[in-house]
Amino acid sequence: MLNKKIMSIVLTGSVLIGGSSIGWADTNAANLNTPENVIPISAPVKESDLLETSFETKFTDIEGHWAYEDIVKLESKGIFDVLKPGNFEPGQIVTKKEFTTYLDKIFALPGIIVDSEQPVTRIEVAKAIEKSFLDKKLSVIMTLMFPVYADTQDLQPEESSALSFVFNTGIMKGRTEQEFAPNASLTRAEMAAILNRTLSTIELAQPMEENLNPNEEIQTELTMEGVIGKVIVNEDNSMTGILVENQNPEIPSYDKVVFLIAPETKIFKEDTEINSLEIGQSVKVTYLDGPVADIYPVRIEAKVIEVINN
């Protein structure tokens, strides 16, 4: 079953997720200046998360700041070695180069540093963190909820995936209850909190299972019937995917799927090949069984999409 290849789900709080149920996230967001948000929601507090009292910070302007522990914890691990003693400037806006430089110290991945002095946005931070976990082949046990914010409805699939990942791991939350602020910039203090949670999440991560023998598992074709909830297009208005909500309770592998439309994907209506789809259409999608990334909704390349009504 495909649902065995998603992720293990930790049940936390009063939200119980199982089978084909949808876990809608409570976006009662947390300002980054509250201590309860320092540790990911699925991560227990460990002794290693506590500051060593013997460590003395080189920064002179963070005493009493809400991000003090995050900043000093990262400093003690050498993340801020490139900064000179003196002011940390917690309110300074972070550039793409600065953020990816610190992210490289955590993940040590080739090509991760972006040489740009433009401010990094919150959704760019989320995408970079999710990509780093995937590139490192790290899988994280986490709650599985889909965050709903007023300003994230028009995100691209890869952005929605990144938002879901950082939300469910507790690495990032919304700026307010209603807004994630995907295009907002980031301060150094906020960055420190996010990177510290990233480190805590890495400690809980496990290597992704890899199929070393490509002939060990033969992919089979599966189908899913559902209703199109969203049509995803790129800048030239060509379709790149559809969000389909499962309408067949007998196939409960997924409650919803983003089916990616590749050049090889065939789309039919009444045995006639077409090149456009609409929200509200019922479709039958054929796809290959196989492992999926730890994201929600899952993304799967469609082989055939058949419109089964108007």
C-alpha cells in the first residue's frame, strides 16, 4: 500500500490523524519571540538542548532579547563563527547569501550558498530547508497536518510542500494566526530561531530508506478518482499539475494528491485527447505505485488523466 511509504505519524495534542482523514492545522501561530516555539512540535526537550552555563557569548547586544538562547546556542556550535565579536544586530534583515551561508554550516551541501545580497523571503527559507533535508536524505517523523493561511492559497506546489514541511516539523509557523507572510523578509533573530529548530529536527531525523536493488520492487499502475480542486499553471499559463481530492473511499491511500503533469502525461475526455482541465471536473488518474516524499499533499506524476464527467 502506498500509505506505508509516506511517513510515520506522531499523534500530538488533540488532533488525531489516520486513514484518509485530513488534519487541518491550527494556525494559531506563534510569534518567534515565545519560548514554547523554540523546539519543534514533535521534538522532546533534551539535555543537549540546554545551554552550557560555562559558554560566554561574544555578542554584546542580545542580553534579554527573546532570541538570546537561540543565538547563543548556534554560536556555541560554531554557526556564527564568521561574525566578529560585538553587536549581533538581531533586527538586521537577512540576505540570501547570509542565510544560505549559515545553512551550509548545518547541512554541508555543495552548491547551497546563493551569492545574492537581496533579502531572503520566508518562503525561500522554507524551500531551502526542505530541499536540504531531501538532499541529505533525512526523513523526519512529524505530525501530518495541512496548514491553512489566508496568504498561502496561491503558492506553487513546491512552495506548498515546503510550507507543509516546516510547519509540521515545527521549524516555522505563521507571523499571525491568519498569515504566514511567505514573501516577507527575515531578521537575524528570526533566522536564529529557525536554524536552531532545524538543528533540533536534524537530531530526530532518520536516513531515508533506499531501494538499493531497482529490480526488488516492481512498480504497478494504480488509479484514483476524485474532483479537481485546483489547476496549477506556470508563467506561460500551461498546466503543470492538478490538486485532486479523493472521492473513492475504497481507495484510501491519500485524501488528496497533487498530480504533476509531465510532457508524457496523456489527458482524455470521451476518448479525445485534450490539453486543459477545470476546477470541479471529476477525473480518473492513472499513476505508478512507488515511494513518495514526506510532504502533504503528496506529489505524484500522472500517466493518464481521464475526465469522467463535465
